Amino acid sequence: MYNNGQTIEELEGILANREYWDHISGEWQMRSTIEKKLGKLGEFAHKGGDLNRVIALYAEGRAYTYRVTIQQCIEKYIEAITNKRIPDIMLRVYKLEKEEAVKLLTELLKAGTSVHFEKNKYSPQSYPVWKLDNKNLDGESIFATIEEEHRQTHLNETKEQIRERVFHWIRESWW
């Protein structure tokens, strides 16, 4: 028998803090490695958690300087999960709406993380540890699916609208 880990509500509380969404703070490297963060985010995604909600909880009431780093963290997570194996990955992410980018991250987390059971050295019980497991990840097909959904919902999108979204993604806070 093993412990199933934390509930979605417990994970929400953990993930809605600076350690996960502010890569500039000292917390980005001090408390958890990016792999551990991706494992925790992956556990949340696998359990059906809503990353848009977590990010909104983090952003709520925070100053602009904290909210603007959210996009940069999403970029770093996507790059880490895919090992930068997708051509023009960030340019393609910039063309998505924020909800689509978070959906992309969620789908990559589901496909690129998995649970491993480790034994407790002091008892016979095993416990789950979520880890990045992206060796066989087909990130390109996940990305292409999200891009196709975007094209279907934005049939008459102009280049100017795309430029505006890219500018907003890079220079402003979506949250």
C-alpha cells in the first residue's frame, strides 16, 4: 500500500506561490530544481488540476513585476519538458492565447511526467514521486494539435493581431 500523494487542493496551495511562477526570485533554484517543479506540476496535471486557476491564484493581488514573470516560467517549463526539440518553439508559443499556452503546458506535463514508486528506507511502504520522463515525448504532435485548435477558432486572424499577441506575451503580463 502507498500514499497517493497530495490532493488537488493541497497541490494548488503549493503551486500558487513564487517558487513556481517567479523565476527571478531566489526561490527558483534554492528550494526545488526545475525537474522537481515539473514533477509537482505534472502530478497536478495528471490529477486533473487546472493550471489556469493556479496561475490566477498566484497572480491575484500581486504587483505587475511578479505577474510578468509567469509567461517566462511557462516558457522555461515548455522548453525543459521538450528539451528544446521542437523547431521555433517559443515563437510558436507566442502566437497562442494565454489559455492555449497553459493548455499546451498541461498536455506536455501529462505526456512528459510519470509517477515512480520509491521505497521508504525506514518502512516497507512505497510512496509516489512524480518525475520528468520525456524520453519518448512527442511534443510536436501535442503542439500541432493545440495550434490546429487555435487556427480553427481564429479563422480570420490577421498578422497584426498575431503581432499584438506576441508583443503582449513578451512585454506585458497576461495575468
